[in-house]
Amino acid sequence: MVKIRLKRFGTQKRPCYRVVVQDSRKPRDGACIEEIGTYQPIAAEGKQVSIDLDRAKYWIGVGAQPTDIVKKLMNVQSATQAK
């Protein structure tokens, strides 16, 4: 199954994440199909989430399943763009 999930990078105690489309059988930091955004939890409040929602909707449309965290981040991103 294809999932939309987080891939960790950054240094120790300074995490950054990429939002990626990846086969669920691959390791978390392994090869991905496509990178569609970033999540930086340490950044300023308005600059934490950056996701290409059009690509995310495309992948969901063809059967990819977002994880719970990615669903929340997409909701935050869409709420921020609506303002």
C-alpha cells in the first residue's frame, strides 16, 4: 500500500520532516516515490507546515493513504491558506 507519511531528517534534537509518498513496506527514511512537502516543528508558528495540497489530493485520489499526523498537518495547511 502507498502511504503519505513523514520522513525524518535534520540533526539530533533538531528534527525536520519531509512529507513523502512512499510504499508502506519501505523503511521510514528509505527511498520514496515523491516528496510533496516539509514540516519543521521548531520553526516559527506560520512557517512550520508546507505541503503541496494539489499533489496530496492527487495521490489520495489514486489510492494513497495519509497517516494520522499527515492528515492533521494537511488540515493545518488548508486552514492557513483559507485565511
